[in-house]
Amino acid sequence: MVHVLTGDKGAGKTKKLISMANELVQDAKGHIVYVSNSSEGMYQLSSKIRLVNISEFPISSYDSFIGFLYGMISEDYDIEAIFIDNLNAIISNDDIVRFFADAKKFAENNSIKFVVGAKCENVAQEGLNVEYMAV
């Protein structure tokens, strides 16, 4: 499943993502990963959640980001959910819809839940749970 939190800057997407991750980890049987382009929220996340600051890695394109995620998942088969904050700062806006389509396929084939925070429009696709947030 892919759950998308979208809204303008300041709508509370990061806060909601952190809250959802902390809630999920309480009953999780596998590992929870939180990917962000900064260490923002590090102290609000449960210590059971693996924070990955993507800015510490040479991610420069959509393909390198997808490769990074696939590598992370292939290394740890116990990943149950991946939370991605501020997707717009990681990949270009042109690649957002493509990412959701790829994440949806990957989630279905590997039983991994993706929860993504991004500022985007027209992301409604079959199989995506989109939650629009407003300030």
C-alpha cells in the first residue's frame, strides 16, 4: 500500500508522518524506516525507527533514489514500512507520479507499506491512499 500525505508547506505533513511512524512501530513485527532529506524530527521518532538522512548519500536522480531504496530493502527483508518525508526535496517533481507507480508495484510484490509526504497535485492513482492536508 502507498499512503500519500500531500499539502502545502506548513500543512503538518512531517508531524503527521512522525506520528504515524511512532504509532505503527508499537505493533510492528518488522522494521520501520523513516527517510528524510534532513535530521528534522529525529528526537520525536521512536528509537525503534531507523532514521535515514538521505542528504548523507550521493542521491542525484530518480534512478539513484530508487536504487537506494531497493538496496535498503534487499539488505533487510524485515522492513515492514518505509516513511518518506519531503519527497520533493529528494527527487524532481517530474518523477513524483512515476515514483508512486513504482512504489505501488513494489509494495504489492513485497508486502511493504510506503507512507510518503510530498507537495504534489493530481496524484490520484488506483491503489494510492491520498490524504490532502490544509493549513
